Amino acid sequence: MKVTTSINEIYSKTEVEINYKNTKETSIELIVEIPLRSEIIFDYFIAKIKDKIIKSKVIESNKAEEKYNDAIASGNTGIATMYDEENKICSVKIGNLPKKETLELKLNFIQFVNIKNNYYSLNLIKDFPKIKDFISNEFEGKIILETNSKIIELKQNNNDKEVNYNTIYSNGNKKCQIEYKRDSIDKILFKTIEIEKPLLFSQYNSNLNETNYILQYYQNNNSITSNKEYPCLFIILIDQSGSMSGTKIKMVSKTLEKLIKLLPENSYYQLIGFGTFYKVYNGKPELKSEKNLENTIQIIKSLDSNLGGTDLSKPLYYILRDSYSDYKNINLSKQIIVLTDGDINVGDDIIDLIKLHNNEFRIHCIGIGNEINKDLIIKTSNAGNGTYHFISEDLLDKKIFEILKECTKEYINDYKFILDNNKTYELQPVNKITYNKESLNFCFVQKGNENNNINVEFNWKNSDENFKKNIEFNSEKIIKLNEGCELSKLIIGFSLKYDLNEDKNEQIKLSKLYQVLCKYTSLFAEIEGDKSSDNQMQTFIKKHSVEKIRDYSFLVGSSSRERFRGISRLKMSAPCKSIDKSRYRSFTEKYMVNKNQKGFNIYFWAFLVLIILLIFYIAKRII
């Protein structure tokens, strides 16, 4: 396996190359499993068998499955992606890989590069594609870092241990290359001399005649000195499992009663208890008011530890998936605060969902006592771009008010682009909650390939000083990337991921237009096979049951008995998949009994005579 990752200040491209030889005497179906993190986009794949090379295309998932089966029925090699929603695994299925042939498969992925703690940061792909029942110890890893400005620091992180590199740079200290072994690097961190400057990247997509822009903005504004607290949406998740009985639940109740009164004016809040199941106490989020506070305080005073186990995943599914629309339209910073004393149940699927929404919801976890699962609390908080704290009961008051102060500081939520042709783009950034000393990416698309002067205006939400910042980019300051479609795929791909309420047909339309996957589409490719051999067809037919093929024989307009008799000689027994008429004809023409063939099978005649004799016998007894 070869893994090559190319990185700049805004995005990375990773190519994973896999070579697999079919050593068997028959054609096989090969499945490559790809565990993908939510921040990664599966871009495309390239497959090669002998001298035939094909690149994938995005089509509807149901059509991809049909074309896959059609390809195999025609003696070709079909390749398609599928997504297992339950196990969160993307798979590449290669059907009818010829015997003794080698498949060269190149899988390509893209993802954003972030800025954290004043460093560019990229989590490398570590969960590499796997082929079932095949293990290879061969591995070559390579990282190619090329930036727009001089690199002044480079380090890698592995299992939370950072190692600085003394690397030899080229191209004026703007480029370097690192080779690594499997599992030796988790994350790459680097810094350039312009990391705190706003950078505007553009890329022309000639296929669609449009230019894609991404503004990377690191907000480090020392002009904002206000200590005022600003309104937010607070969703408080309260552990009400049996282990919270006694002093713990009483302490939580007293702390929440104080907290709810101290929320900034114009804030919204919601209380949800969780255990084996969850309980939403005040329906939709409520605006802070005297009347609402009175009702909420009565609820808080009545809290008890009577909800069974400690399953945090259920209320998080409720917030981030089932009732997402209740929160989406509240234009405030959204903060989830978790209070627990136990082993919270959060699997990889809910962690992926948290990551998908961490541009909008932040999750802060407070672990009370000594019996908590610290690893899961840290994992949940990190996925939600929040904080985590482990405390004793008597420190709960102090810690929760520290979190409140952190949540209610200034943040950006008003912004627009102004082009020199007076066309204005008002849009959401990829990161919807952005505090001071944090970075965010703004994206927009413009038709054509014009060199515009662009002015960007930021307004700070509820700032005492009504702080505004303008940044001007003339055409010379815009960083023009090589012509391609990476930026458009990042912009549209994440837009499709974040907008969960987007119309299905519209999602499919955008997915096919920009050739980027959504939940309704798949990647597909077909490699023409060797028409001189019928082995592939025989293998395909043997995978379909007699009963299913008999069902379809009624649709093609000839004698089902004659066709069924021809197929039955293959002694098929495997479970079948649906087959359409055209595919059915393609293999029946080769393998079914000809319609002009004379005579019936001797077993059929014997069975028919037996039935006639039985009828006569019954009739005689009745008479």
C-alpha cells in the first residue's frame, strides 16, 4: 500500500494505492472497506486491469447497483461504492475480477486544513482501506507540504506526543517532503510567516466555468476588550442514572437553579435528562423570561436519579439529527453542556455525527466524581470542539460558571463579500461559531474566470463597540491555485453534508453536477472484459437462485418451463439479487435451452403421469 498526502494551507489530497492479484482459478468479487471520518470527502477512484484504466463517476446509488450487476452480466468488471449506514463503513465493491489478473486501485480523498492554537493542523488518514481476508504488511507513506509563504515550523503528533522536525526545505522554504511508516504519525502541524493574515484562495473549474473562493481567516483581534456576556442557546444534558442518587443529583439541581438565572438576556435554553432513555423537559428551546424561568426552576427542583443507565448517544441523536430543525433557525452560538458521573455510552457513529455538526454546536462535558470514563468524555468534547473537566461534587458550581463565561464571549455571525462589480454575497461560513483567536473558512462560487477585487466585511455579534473589520483583496493578493475542482468539491460536498433538510432531488442534482458524493449517490466505473471467455458469465449466473430467475422468465416473453429447464442444469443455490430484463436476455441467449428444442425432460413426463393416475384413483373412490 502506498499513501501520498499533498498539503497546502487550505486543503489536503490523499491518494491510497492498493495492488491486489486474484490468484484463484475463477473470477471473484473483491470488497475494499474504507472507514471514513466525517471531515473527509471520498473524491474518486482510478482502477487499472492489464492496460485498461478507468476513472469513477458519480451517479445515483440505485443506478450504480444496477450498472454494477449489468457489467458483470456482460462479462465486464464492475466497480461501485456503497455505504453501510449502520456500521458507518464505505466500501468499494469490485465484481468479476478476472482470474490471475492484478487490480491497481487508487483511492483519492480531500479534506480541509484547519488552524488550531496558531498552527495549521491536519489529521492524517490512519484507518486505511482494508480488503477482506487479505493482509499486507507493505506500506509506503509520504507527505508533501507546499505552502504559499515560508514555513517556519513543522512538527508531527502521534498519540498526543509532539515531535519537531529539522527538515530540509526547498523552493524558498515553501516545500518539504516527509516519509513515514504505518501508525507513526497521527497529525501534521505547521506554521508559516503569514498564518495570522487572511488568505483568499481561488481555483478555476473549467468543467463548469466557475471560480471557487475560500477565505481562510484567523481572528486575533486585540481591539475587542469587552467583558460583556452575549446570548447563546444552551442545551443542558443531565445524567439522571441511578448512580447520581443522593448528594450528586441534589448538588446538580442547586447548581442548575443558579445557572439558569445567570444566563445572558435574550438567551435560549433547554433541559434534557438522560439515562437508559432520555426526557425533554421543556419541549423546544425557550427564551429566557420570568415566566419560563419559574416553570424551569420547578422542573429542576424535581429532578431525580430514576432514568436507568447512562446512554448519552440517544439525547445527542435527538438534538443533532431527529430535532435538528428546532435548533437550526436560532441564530445564536449553540452550546451543549453535559453533566455526568458515569460511563457514558457514545460509539463511533455518534462521534461522527458530533464532528459533522461541530461547526455549529459545541459540547462541554463535566465529569463528577471518580467513576467516570475519562476517555469517552475527552473523545466527546474534542469531537464537539468543546472543553472537558473532571471535578469533585463541591467544585461543580465553580466549574460550570467558568464554562458559562467561556461560552458567552464575542463571536462572529454577520459577514458578507463585496466584489468590485458591486455584487454582494451574504453567506454562512463553514464554521458558524467563531470566537476571537480562532479560525474560520468562508466559501463562495462565482461564474466565469474573472480577476475581481474583493472586499470582505465582518461584524461582531452584539459587540459593545459594534466592531467591524474590512479586508480588501486585489487580484494580485488572491492566491490562485492550479485549475481543478478540489475547492468546488469541498464547498459543495460539505454543504450537502451540513444541510440535512436539503431536498433529495436537489442533492442528487448537485452531487452529479459537481461529481461529489452525497448520501443518495455512489461512485461507479466499468472495465471491459475479455469477450472470448464465458467464465465470468457462468460465475455470475451461479450466484442467482433458480426461483428468482424463474420469476423474471415471465417478463421476457418465452416459455418459462423451457428456460427454467436450461438454467436448472447449473445447480444454482446462492441467494439472488434483482435482475432486469435486458440483463436476463444477455445471459439467457447464451445459456438457456433454445426455444425450438424438442422434447421434455423425462422427469417431467414421469411426474405428469403420476399426477394423472392419482386423479383417476381419487375419482374412482369418490364414485
